[in-house]
Amino acid sequence: MRACREFTSAVDVVNQMIAERMGVNRTDHRVLEILNRKGAMTAGDLATASHLTTGAVTAVVDRLEEVGFVRRVRDAKDRRRVLIERTPEGTKTSVRYYGPFVNRTFEAMSQYDVEQLTAIRDFMHDAAEITEEYAKELRAATGDPPDEAAEG
């Protein structure tokens, strides 16, 4: 478990530094990461994915649009819907900062065989799901830790 905490803390530091250098706050940076991972989506879907209110997402999108990292576009399938998508400039800026990190990660991964990489991928996927579920439990607990945490 210590290795997981070390990893998440190190990633947290990198994300904070990159957010600062991109001129955005951590919440805005997290929204950019969600759009990068999941693609264009409505403001409502983005609110759900980011665990922010729709009003907060509107403010985030306004800020990110102002600096040129996202744009609002009409959904080609349903012109009534507006999607939020990353701009080429936003993607280019992210790649400039994350590219060296990604390259080093791929270099580190090259020492593992396919079976080991599959196990690592599966663990990371499971850990992300557990984390998302726990975040939902924390939100539902309204200030108190979930019952299981209180017992431990």
C-alpha cells in the first residue's frame, strides 16, 4: 500500500506543477484530464464525471475557454446539445508538459513482459474503480467517514 501512496502523491505533485505552469487551477486541470481521457461531452456529463455542480462546471469551462484550452461546439448528431471539447492548443500544451513524463513511463514499462503489464494494468484499473466508489461513499456520508472507515 505504501507504494500506491507514494505513486499517487508523486502524481499529485506533478499535476499541481503542470496546472500552475499551464496557468490553471487544479479543478480546471482535472476537467482537462477528464476531457482528454473521455473525449467531448456535455456540461452535465462533465459535471457528473468531475463530481462538480453544473454551475461550477460552467465556471470551469468559461475559464478554460478564455485561455483557449476548450471550446463549446454543437453536437453534430443533435444540434440542440452543446459539447465541451479540448482545443488543439489545449492538447498541444498538455503534450508539451506530459510528453516527457509519458516517455519515461513507457521506458520504465519496457522492463516488464506482457503478463506483468497486464497484471499492472488490471491492478491500476481496479484501484481506480475502488477510488471512484470510495469517493461516492464519502460524498454520500455527508461529512462523516463511511461506517467501515469509522470502525477501523
